[in-house]
Amino acid sequence: MPGFNPPRWKKVRFRIWTQSFDKKGKMMKNLMYTSIGVLLVVLITACAATPKLSQEQVLSQNQQIASLDKGLKDARAQGADYLAPEGYKAAAAQLDRAISEAASGRSDAANTAARAGLSGLKKVGRDVEQSKDLLREVLAARTRAMKAGAATLYRKDTADLEADLRSTTAMVEEGRLEDVKKRRPKLIAGYEQLELISLKEGMVDTAKATLKKAEQNRAPKYAPKTYKQAEEELALALSVLDADRTKTDKANVHAARAKWLAERSIGITELIRDFDRRDYTREDVVLWYQGQLSEIAEPLGKALPFDSANRSVVLGMQSSVQELINQRDETAMARSQYEQELSLTEEQKGAIDKVEAMFTASEATVYQQRKNVLISAHGLRFPTGGSELESDNFVLLNKITKAIDTFPGSTIRVSGHTDSTGSDAVNMKLSEERAGKVARFLTEVGGVAGDRIAVYGYGESRPVASNETTAGRSANRRVEVLIENP
């Protein structure tokens, strides 16, 4: 408005208002740009990222990976995590890799990892069985220690011993069977000691817990006599400890009995309640009992005489079991005598170790077969289709002679072997001739008495490797020298 001149305080307010509007406008503009940028990043990321599959989806869509997952679970149930720890760990790593690759859409890599894991599990199974066989007594002692509560009462000692067990079973995987045998006594003693101290420490508390469980299962109602006996044994254990805290052995006898009776009362309770649910008559109960006896006696191959008095049935089974026990004892005695006859003296062990050290890997492989020693001389060289010994074989043949001299009272079996190239008849003749030439060297050059040596030819019938590969055929072309000790 012409000539309008507002007061000074109004001019100041107007200027502040316009500056404020400018600042808010810039803030809104910046906020808008920032929001657009964030939105673009989110959209680009969402478009670029491929959604990964979950583990459940991978297992449901890939049969090989699912088979490996199940195989690992089955192997763990058989104790593979401590009976074949390295192989189990390797197979588990392949499963993790297979799942990761499959989740990212790399199916070829996933299947390769799954196949490797499944292949490894086959060896794991063999190693588990061998560990069970070699460490049978160790595993029995371990089971008893765990049952006594060692893992809870003495965690560190148990963990240390479990680590020793795993390192021992890893030796099984490596084929170090003699080292495994040497470690058995220490492992057995360790687990037996754990069992003993765990029983002394925890038996009373374990008995109390078992009685509590029996009470919760309504044993006082269904098995009152057995449950009462358990209570009485526990009371005796507590009274012994109250009188003298040092008499743990005596207290543990009563506590162990209390636990056993409490567990028995639970079993009786479950059986009676099952009979009640099925509405069994007394005759049904007797028939069930006779059926149980029949299942027990089935391996004996004899039908039980249920047309006789029950006492006769029981005595007949007792007689059959006693007969089996006698046979077992006789077999064990015969086996012990046989093993004593085959056991090695320290001198013999030293001689075998000496022979093993004589040969390089390219010359021969030495195997111990109880008292005997087998030298598989795959390093001997013969002309193609021929049996003549060339001079470059003399070093190896002299070593074989020295090995034989290490066992002066032995007899020698020299056997020739070929690969599958050529006919059976040609290979058989060639293997006999090559074995014969080696035997002749041992007698004429090595000085081994001829009446100690027997010669055999097996042709291609006893391969030690696949004839489908060059390396396999080379391994099959060999002469074996078996040193048989008395």
C-alpha cells in the first residue's frame, strides 16, 4: 500500500516468519530426497537378492541331502560321534555344505557334497563296528559309569576320559589297531573308577529320585509290597550314613537295592495297568506269561511243555540255559588257549618291527598275521610276459632274504600274482614261474634252505586292487613272501 510503513516490531516478526518458512521448506525437501533414496535402496536390494531356502525346504526337495541327514542321525544313534569321530565329523561337515549350497540354489555343488558325505558314512559304519569289536569291554565299562551318573557327578573327569576314548577310536579310523589295544586297559580302569566313585557319591540321591518317580507312577497303589521294600532299603541306607558317614559301601548296597526295587515297582505298575486297560482275566494273564516264556525260549529251538506243571517248565528252561553256559565256558577256555598259543613274545614283536622298517613304500608292504609276516613285494620288476629276474631287483631280494633270516625257525611260502591282462592259463603259468625264480634266488643266492620254501602261483585270482586302472594292475602284479613262524 503506497506510503504504508509498518512499525519496526512488525517488520522483525515478518522477517523471522519468512526465514522459518525457508528453513522448513529445505528440511522437507531434504527429508523427501532421503526417503526416496532409502526406498530405492530397498527396492534394488529386494530385486537383487534371491530368497534362500530353509533347511526344512532343502531336506524336503533334495533326496540325497535328506538321505545324508538321516544317515548321520542313524550313525549318531549307533555312537558314531565317539566311535568314529573324525569320519562322522567329516560327513557332518559335508551335510552342512550341501544344505548351504542347496539353499543358495547351487544344486550341483550341493549334490556333490551330499554324495561325498554318503560315501564317507559307509566307512564310518565299518569303523564303528570295528571300534565296538576292539573296545567291547571299554564300552561296557563306560555304560556302567554313565548309568551310575558319572557324567553329572564328575563332569570334568568324564569329559577327559571321553576325549581319551575319542582319540582312541580315531586311531581305529587310521588303522592303528595295535595302539588301540595298548590303550584299552587304561580306558577300562578309568571308566571303572568313575563308576565306583559315582556310585559312592550319588546312589542314595538316585534311589530317592527313583522312589519319587515310582510314587508319581502310582506304584504304592499297584505294587505296594515292592514299593514298601524299596522304602525300607532306602531307610536302611540313610540310617547307616547317619550312624557313620564313612560307611558309604554298606549304605550304597542298601541304596542300590532300594533303586532296583523302586524301578521294579514301576515296571509292575505299568504291567498291571496295561492288564486293566485290556480287561484281562486271570486266564489271560497266565497265557500272556506263557507267551513271554515262549519268546525267551525260542532261540533254544525247543517248544516249552505247557501241558506240564509250571515248575517243570521253569526247570526245563533252567537246564537248557545252563547247558548253553557250559558250552560258552568251554568255548572261552579253548579260545584263551588258542590265543596263548598265538601270542607274540617281545623278541618276536621286535623282529616284526625290524622287518617292517627294512622296506620302502615303493618296494613292499609288510603285514603282520598273528605270528606270521607277509611281505607283498610289488616293487619286483619282470619283463612283460616274462619271469626273468633283472639285476635291479637284487636290492629288494636281498632285503627279503634278510627278513627271512630274522626268523630262523620259519617256513616260507612264495606266491606269484598277475593282473587280469591275458588268459587265465597264461597268467597262472607266469605267476608260478615268477614265484619259482624268486624262490630260486632265495636258495641259491640268499642261502635259505630249499626244504623251507614252497612255491605257489595264483595268476589273477587274488587281486588286491582294481584291474580297471594302471595303478591297480601294477599293485596286482606282485610276488608275496609269507614267513610262517612256529
